[in-house]
Amino acid sequence: MTSDRIAHNKQLVNDFIQDLFSKGDLSAVDRYLHPHFISHDPPFPGAPDGPEGMRLAAATLRQALPDWHSDVEALIAEGDLVAELFTASGTHQAELMGAPPAGKTLTLRGINIFRIDGDKIIERWGCLDQLGLLRQLKLIRH
């Protein structure tokens, strides 16, 4: 795979993350995700594993944390895979996962690996610090 293609894949992933999560553009799902996209680790319990699961995750986060944004700390690519290390945050202004709004900044760290097929993202594997988020929401104790 050429370095141009790898750079393209990294840009595709970054654009998807920024459009969907930082800008809250739910139509990014249609532009960036392959119709047969599958998330092997859905972003929320009970979320569908296809494109609609990603749309639901973004809509849920943006509804509860309107200023939600994702800071990409690293993008590492090889072949058709792009790994993303990120820290996302926003101000808790509406109910999230049953927790009432607290007006505090919530932070979520994670790693995603995306597989690219042509000009679309077709697969995702993720490891999100959901335990840390639940602690911040005071839904569980240390």
C-alpha cells in the first residue's frame, strides 16, 4: 500500500471522528461508513453494531454533552487499518445513561481500530474507558 493511500485512510478516519463526534453531524455516518459496516464493540450497551449504532452513540453524547468533542492524540496506520488514540470530553448538561446533569466536564479516553474498504470505513474495534465514564457519572463507586 502506498504512503498516499495510508495518509488518505488516516485523513478519512480523522474526518469521520471530527464530523460525527466533534461537530455532531449525524449524516457523517452515511458519508463515511460502508453500508455493511460493523462495530465489533458497540459504543454503548444495547447499541446496534452497524452504522446506526455509531449514529446513536453520537446523538446520545451530543444530546447530553452539547459541546462534546474528540481530540485525536494519535493516528497510526498500516495497510487498510487505522488505529486512533483519543480523549473526548464535554459538559454534562442533560441526562446520560440515567445520570442527571451535573454541569461538570466528563472525559472519555479510548482506542479505536478502523478497517477501510475503498473510501469507506467497514469495521471498527474499540476499547473505551467506560468504567471511568461510569465513575464520573457517579453510577458506580471506585
